[in-house]
Amino acid sequence: MTSRDFLTDFQHMSAVGATAGGGVDRQAGTAADLQTRAWLRDTFHAIGLTEYQDTIGNQFGVKEYIPGAPYVLLGSHLDSQPMGGKFDGAYGVLAATHAARRVMEKIDAGQLTPALNLAVVNWFNEEGSRFAPSMMGSSVYTGDLKLEAALAVTDKAGVSVADALAAEEVHRCDSAPQAAAYAEIHIEQGPILERAGNTIGLVDATWGAKKYAVTITGEQGHTGATPMEQRKDALYGAAKFIVAARELVDQFPEGLLHTSVSTLELFPNSPVTYAGEVTINLDLRSVDTTVLADAEVVLAQQRNAIEAVAGVEITQELTHQWGLMPYHAAGLELAEEVASELDEPFQYIKTVAGHDSTNLKEQVPTVMLFVPSRDGYSHNEKEFTTDADMLAGVDMLTGVAERLITGELVENAL
């Protein structure tokens, strides 16, 4: 398969769920997501991979060389954020598919001797926009999330994950291909590589993150008639909490803490009734776990002050977290050798975003790679990576996969 084949496939894939602004809207389990999965299924078959889906909807394209042996997994995810970019996740799945095809061609030509089997994977619901939490498919695969709990999750319309997956009408297996090693390539979703003029990022660690469901409870009342001093306005309390979360970053050295409030729901949401209850999602991330701990302490103090001023009660429930954990040193060494052989400018880099590799690296040797994102845009229709950088990434992932399939990283990890 040529570079032109990859770019043509990327155009076809990006047309499914395309938005007017140049992005895609393919939230997990929607018609657009299922259509893209069907396109990937056809692509798997065309290059000689057999599709295999597990019970949480992870979609594998497998090639068995050694019966009973575990697999080198290559992949990412096809689902998107609402009005998201067309590169996030999807680029990595397609790059994995083309890398797998190149590896298979070398094996067929007698230029590589496989010690493991090979599979491409499209992880279900990495984004977590329609169904929470994010990285759902890989979390079930690694045992970090129970299958029953994942299938029971519902979206805002009350549709469950199980219902959404049933619409695909495919055979699902109770087991999944066992991984011996994993590699993923992704757009950076930040500006570091572009600013440095480097094509490849070798991810050496992930930022720690903590996510919370925060509920602000007051007492609803009439927007006009209720005396101001009597009001327990939950939205007022939520507004002060949101500002406090945003300004929390100013109390730490620049760049060490990222905070976001990304959702807001209020009840009763009537134009003549101020809110009695508001729920929001709070996201804290840092490269330093002590900063995360200190941020929680500071925010707790501010939360108490907001409760007193606004006359509300604020509860904060941890829903999802991961720590600051390094990627495997042997995998970084392998990836550096490949980048050097390809003469691609590279650097070590940390990922602020979570990825499916965040889960996989806790169980098997894992290589995580980045290519540049123009101006750092992501989860936005402006998301963009050049053709040249995408193709360089495919070459990079192919080189890594060629080494993995011979068992090199697995042997080094033993």
C-alpha cells in the first residue's frame, strides 16, 4: 500500500460523520460511529485481517501466525467528541491498519519472521463524551472496569451502552485477543512538537488526572419574588466554584496544573426559577502528583467558603483517575532507534491527555507515539495534522511494529 492509499483511505474515513467545519461528529455507538466501524471492517477484510469483536465492542482485525501465541496490538479509537476533529484517534487506527499491512507484506516476502500474532484494534468509546467514563473499551479489556458496569452506562437520552452496541448486529466473543505488546500513534493534541520543529514524539509518561462529579445543592425559588438574602441559588454557588477551579492554576507555577469544568446541568432549568441543584464535571491534571494533592486541599478550602457565601452544599465525588506513570524504558529505546533509522526529528514528550495506551501500559510493554498538531488544536474542528506528518507517523509505527512482531520488546521485558 502506498502513501497515496493511506491519504485516500483517510479521506474516505473522514467523510463519515463529517461536519461543515471540517471535523467529525462520531460519538460512540451512534449511527456515524457504527458506519465508520463497518468501513473499518471492510478494510480489514480487504487486507487479509479477520474481524473479531469482544463484548464491550472493541473491534479487532487479527492475523494469526502462531496458533495460541499472544498478539502485538496496534491501534487507537474511531469515536469522536461532538463537533470534534477528524484526526483524534481515527488517524491512529488507520495508521495501525496500514502499518499492519506493511508488516504482513514483509512476512509474506520472507523479510520478517514473526514470533507473535498481529492485530489492529479500534477501542470502543475512548472519548467518553456520550458514555462515561472515557477509555471504556480498553478499561474493560484490561480489567480496570467491569463489563457489566460498562454495558449498563446510559447516555442523556437513557440509551445504554448495551443497547447502542446491539444496533451493530455483529457477533461478539466473550474473550479478546491476548496482548503481548501494544503500540499506538496519535496526534499530540498540543503545540510542543510543532513549536520545536519535530515530527515524532516519544511519549515517556502521562500526566496524572483526577475527575469529579460535583453537585451544588441549594433551594429553588422565584427569580423575581424571593428576597435576595433568602436565596440559596445553586447556580450562583456553581459559578463561584467554576471560577475558583479556573483560578486555582494561578496558585501554582505556570504549566504545572490544568483545570477544567466541562459539563453543567441545572434543575429545574426554568426561566423563572433559580436553580435548586447544579451538577458539573471537574477535571484536574498535573505532571506532578503532589500538585494534584495540593490543588485538592486549596479547592476544598475555597469550596467551604463558597458554601458559606452562597448558602449551598457542595459535594465532590471522584469518578475517574490515573496516576503519573512512565512508559516502558525498553519501548522508548526501541522507538528512538526506529526514529533515528528513519532520520526523523524526534523528542521525548509527556501526554497530558489520557489514551488507551494509558491502560495497556500497566499490563504489557507499550510504545506511545505522537505526531504534531497544528497550533495545538484538538477536540475542535480546527484540529489539523499535515499529510507529511501523518505519513511519517505511519512509517514510524511500521518500524516499531516490525520490531514488536519479532518479539523484541517482549523479550527485553522478560
